[in-house]
Amino acid sequence: MRNQTPTVLMLACPAPGHVNPMMNLALKLSHNGFHVIFVITDFAFNRIKSIMVDQVGSETIQFVSIPDGLSPEDDRTDLAKLTVSMINTMPIMFEKLIEDIQMKGDHRITCVVADVVLGWGIQVACKMGIKGALLWTASAATFAMATHISTLMDKGVIDSDGRPITKHTFQLAPSMPEMDTGLFFWSNINDPETEKTIFHCFVKMLQNLDLTEWWLCNTTYELEPAVLSFIPKILPIGPLLSNQNSRSLGQFFEEDLSCINWLDQQPHCSVVYIAFGSFALFDQNQFTEIALGLELTNRPFLWVVREDYNRSNRMTYPNEFKGKNGKIVAWAPQQKVLSHPAIACFVSHCGWNSSMEGLSNGVPFLCWPYFSDQFYDKHFICHELKVGLEFDKDENGLVSSKEIKLKVDQLLNDENIRSRSMQVKKKLMSNIAEGGGSSENLKRFVMWLKE
């Protein structure tokens, strides 16, 4: 017999920075009476299934996986190969999944919510007579860049492959801040052919935008007022944060909760938290400088060094590194860590998900972007919000240990940065409180879903 609880299918891009905010949206929809079927690739599902929780309180999230078209031994850090394979394989599998759900008759599918980078999901939904919505998990500013690619071409800012024609600043609109041509997320992937492939795949995905009236975004009006005024169709529902009191759903790595007990023993506002997300890689020279830099600060530190990173790159700690002041973990419950009163600053790769977590907790940033939209996020944090500092590289292209110590000291001695960080936190958290802008926007979306 058909379950009369309305069901939302959520189609997630298989990367932590995309899965986490979408999972947090799934939990919010669950709170509002929806059954959620969370669709992810087989490979990503196998990564998270051993550590995920299917039920938290009364919220039930059902995980379902479909193939991404690659074999188990293929390298999924090859973003061009993975992207093309997903486009060629997943739409057919997604359509079949919907057919199977409808045939079984267990659930009434109300809507498909797809990550913008998997925008073909909306195309499939429309074909099958199901309404849809899109979620952009990065900043509204990078969404604006994407939706104005044709304008950027017409103005001679980028060529037909998305590459900047010259290095300069530009404005998408007079009301918007100036941006540098070096900040396009599709041209910061460190390989020209990959960048070209990603760009053209992304342009194809953008053709699905007009299939829905709902462009959801993990941001707030106060955070990006100019962009959201320029493109009023973008609906800010952020920050999409995990519950600090429960284990995170959909994690790709096992969280080491021992670091919370360690933080409990540290003085207020003393710990340097350093975490570079799930993709960033460093060579041995840079790894050594990070270790020595943390040692030089003579401050307590919590450093996330992924096990897969260490295993594949065989990093070794320098002999001078004692690490007595710190704790090293393979993965941390980041939202819990950043909300802890012992945290003084966040040395971050500046992925938007991590940026929103840090900003929502009033933590100042030391910005070290690795690829894609992280370079724009660094610019936004340091030069627009002015709640962080960026590292300078030496003549060898390294961030030296002395530079790390210098910027940590400079940041933690700047009361203005901390004050601005707390102001940003207040604005963000008021948005998700009852009656806040993001909370009201989510209510609008929920009402539409229930119609």
C-alpha cells in the first residue's frame, strides 16, 4: 500500500562539500514531515555506509545508490573523467530508479531536489511529470558567475572554453563588488584539459536552470546582499549546518570524537584548528613546513591529517616536530570543533561548506585555498568580510613555517578581525532562527512542496 507521506528524492554530487549541506537540507525536510530518499553514487555510498546513521530521532533518511559509470579501481580524483562518466551513465539509472519506486507504489514522489552540478536530474524529473528544485552548495557569487557565462564571453572576459582572456577585474553588475578573473571556479583546477572539460559540462548543466522556479542556495541575504539583489531568483536558505549534538550523517571519513575531550582541556580561544577538507594534497616539503609552523607558534593545535592522504603520499613528520602542544586526527567532527570555545582560528582550504561552518561559529580564518571556488571564498573572507588573512608563498612556492607563525600571531592579535567574525556569526545564526530570513525561505519552499 502506498505510503501517503510525501517523498522527496535528493540527488547529491558525490563529494563531502556537496553531500553535507544537502544532507542537512534533507534533515530539515524530514523535520517538516517528508520522507527523504537520498540518492548518491555507489562508490560514495560504499564510503559512507559503514559510518552513517539511518535514523536520528524521528527523522528517517533512506539512502539509495546508483552507478557513476566508472569501475571500482578507477581514479575518482580525475574530475573530468568522473564528470563525463556521471553525465553519460547516471540519468538513465536515475530514471530507472524513479520508475522502480513508482512501480512498487511504496512512496508518492513529491519532488526531486538536485545539486546544480547534477542538473540533469531536473530534466529527468520533468520528463516523468515530477516537479523539481535545484540546490547550489557554494556561494551565491559563484552561482552568479556561472549563470552569466554568456555575458562574460560577450564582454571578452573569458573565451569559449571558459579561460580568462586577460588578467583584470570585472563586475557582473554595477551593484556588485569587483572580482578578479583569477577567481573563476572552473579555471582553478590545476589542469587545463580538466578545466576545459568541466567548463563545458557545467555549461550543459546550466541549461536545466529554467526547468524549475526554485534555485536554493547555502547562503544568507546579509552575507551576499549585492548578489542576491542582482539575481533575486536565488533563494538563500543557509547556513545549512549539521546538528552539533548528534553524529553527522553522510560522512566520508570516520570522525575522531576524542578531539572534543582534548579540546575540553585547552584554554579558551587558544587552539589553532587546521583542516584542508577531503581533496587537498601537499608534497613532503609543504607538509614539513606545516608541521614546523605549528611547532613555531607554540600554541595548542588540532590538525586533521587524513589517513588516505598519509597512505598515498607517505608523509613523514620532520625530526624537529614534537607535537607536544597538539593533537592530530584523521578526521574531525568539524561543526562540533568549530563551535568549541577553545578554538582560536581556522586554517582552512576555504571550501564553502567549511567556510559557512567557520563563519557561523565566529571563528577567524587563515585562508589556504586548494582549487575551484576556494580561491573566490578566500577573497570573500579576507577582502569583503575581512574576517581572515591569507598566506603568502615564498620563492619556492611554499608557505613557510615562519609565514605560518607570522600569520597566526597577526590574526590572533587583531581584535577587529575577531569582532567582525562575531558580528558575521550573529547575522548568520539569526537567519536560521525562527522568523529569520533563511528560515522563512525554507518555509516557503516547504509550503510549495506540500501543495
